[in-house]
Amino acid sequence: MAMNAQKQPSKFIKPSVPTPSNLKHYKIGFIDELAPFMDVAIVLFFTKNTNDNSKFGDQLEKSLEKTLTRLYPLAGRFVEESQTIDCNDEGVEFIQAKVNIKLEDILGLEVNARSIKELLPLKTIPHDNVLTIQLTTFECGGVALGVSATHKVVDTSTLCTFVNEWAAMNREENDIKFTTPGFISSSLFPACGVRPILIPFITDEDLLSKYTLKKLSFSESDISNMKAKAITNARISKVQLVFATIWKALIGVDRVTHGYLRESILLQAINLREKMASPVPKNSCGNLWGFCSTVLETNQGLENLLNYSVKKTIDEYSKVHHDSEQGQMIVLNSILNVTNTPLSTNLILSTSWCKFPFYEADFGFGKPIWAVPWTTPMKNAMLLIDNAKGNGVDAYIFLEVKDAPYFKEGLDVNVF
């Protein structure tokens, strides 16, 4: 049965306390400036709620009001001309919806891009609303909570911080102490007037006709097997092992498509929080990331190559203060260098959401049973997230339908 969502009219949830006039304009930092115009989003799935879902929706709205008093830029509007957030308290768009299937129906299916998009709120005005939320109820009483934000203001860590702060507030922990210093990316990395990096996104039409969203699940035993097979004495993380496995398969696809082995670069986002010589607090909000670029040298031992490259990059970050000229330039150049990549290069974008505690988001009726990450679709881009148990990895990749058979052939079948 095809899933159809019936959406109610949007509401706009405003902070319970008006934002002070001296905080009405938030100037974004240079990493925010460079962030592409795209969404960063998550869908959290919960089993049947014992509470009345209509009342639960009301409760979510009230706790959201309280959460927004601290994270007030999320209730504002992004102004492209001035590169600022107008913290005008116009509110977060909040949508409630119902679907004609049971939660188990979608859990039992191979992940479908169209179904996931139905569970995410679509912005009514592009790039304008900072944050939109959709609460979807299944026939069985289970719910999906879709949270989508503009990447110009929010990165994965910020999204996770918001979700968990909101969840704690919704549990009616009235004495809750916020764990975040709030939006400080612009004070750590002040604006310098740079333009956003341009990324060739997949259009909605092509997403439905030419592309497929592939999900790969790597269990704890799969990862143990991968570690055993890796020819190395180094301790390699599960993230680098999975990235290497998928990268190798994508290199194979590219070789079939072009008829020869092109230069390939894996571009990996690095969270700067707690990684520099001066403090960048763990729960800081805003865009706080740089890039690590790994250039293909040989199709063998990619996990070693990635491991060395990432450790080298993090070591460089750890030796500089964020507020020094050297620190600012290292971060800035790691992103700007992407724009100098030749079009003839097989560039693979990768992001890991592993270790971000999305599965800890308990809104008062248990933790999520499934978390599906989402960004604006890009060809061959891969996104990793911990599985529900925390010991495995779920990987999501957007592939052209015609490339899917070659990708499957390129995967190391002995992993599974």
C-alpha cells in the first residue's frame, strides 16, 4: 500500500518569552556563510504512545515554546541579503499529519526516499524558516517526528542538541539546565563575506525517477569482520571502515561509467567541537565544522588511508586556537579548497552522524526505535548514523538507478 499523508494546516510556535531587543539580529559566522543552501534533518520513529496523540501534540508545542526561549534564532528568519538571522520570534513551523499505514509497515520496507520525504516538513518559503517540524501519527498509534533545519544556521550537532533539549523539556523536567551555550559560531569564527559553496543537488523530479536511496546496515559482527580483514596495526574506527567499504564500491561504479580510473577524493566533514587548542564547547550551536580531504592513492587499504588522513587533519586542528589567524585560515581553507576541485575528479561527499545521541531523545514515552538522517539529496553522497543498539552503523547513499547494480557488485560481499 502506498503511504499517503494527510497534513493539517501549519502552526507557528513562538518562544514563550519574547527575545530581548538587543538579541534581535544574529550575524552568522564564516562557516555559516560557506554552508550550502540545503536542509539538515532527522526523522525519529517511536512506538505506540500511551497518551492521546492530540494531547501529546499540544504538549510538544508547549515544551517547544520553552526550548525556543534559549535557542531563539531557530524561531527567526534567515535574511540572505544581510547574512543574518532576524530573531523576530515569528516562530517554528509545526505540522501535524496522519498516514494510512502502520509503523511496522514502514519499518519492514527497504527505506524509500519518497516515504521519508512524506514524514519531513516541507518549507513553505525556501531558505526563510530556520526550523520546521512535523509530527506524524501512524494507524497503530506510533509516531514519527521529523525535524528539518536550514544548514545556513544549523549543523548536525546543533540539530541533535536542539532535539535532546526539547525532549528533556517535554519530559516536564522543569528544573532542566540547558547544556548548550547557545548559538556562538559567529563569535568563534566571525563572518568574512564569503559565498556559500555550490553543490549539485538532485532535483525532486530526478529523485523520484533517476535516483534511489540505498540503505546499508553494518552490524557489530560485520564491523568486527571488517576490522579482522583490514591489513593494519592501527585502531581504525567503524566509521572509517564503513566509509572505506562504500568508497571502494563507488570508485568501481565510476570506473565502469567512465571506462578508466579517475582521481577520487573523499570529502569528510569534521566536527570542530572539542578538537581545537582553545575551547569550542561540545554543545555549541551553529555551523562548527571543517573538511578533511582524502585523495585516492591506491584502491587497496582505503581504511588505512582514511584513518591516517583524518587523524592528521584532527591533529592539525588540535594545535591551533580557533581565534588565531592560523586557526581561522586552516578551517576556512579546508572548505574553500573544495571549490578548486577539478570537474574531472570523482568527488565523494561523506558525513558521519555517529556518536550524536539522536537515539537518546526521549520525549517521555521511550527512546526512538529508528532514526533516519536526511539532507538535500546529492549524487553518491553518503551519510552514516549509529544503529539503534549503538554498536553498528546504518549508511545511506543516493545512487543513480542505473549505477545500483555496479555498486552492489563493488561492495565487499564478505562483509555481510
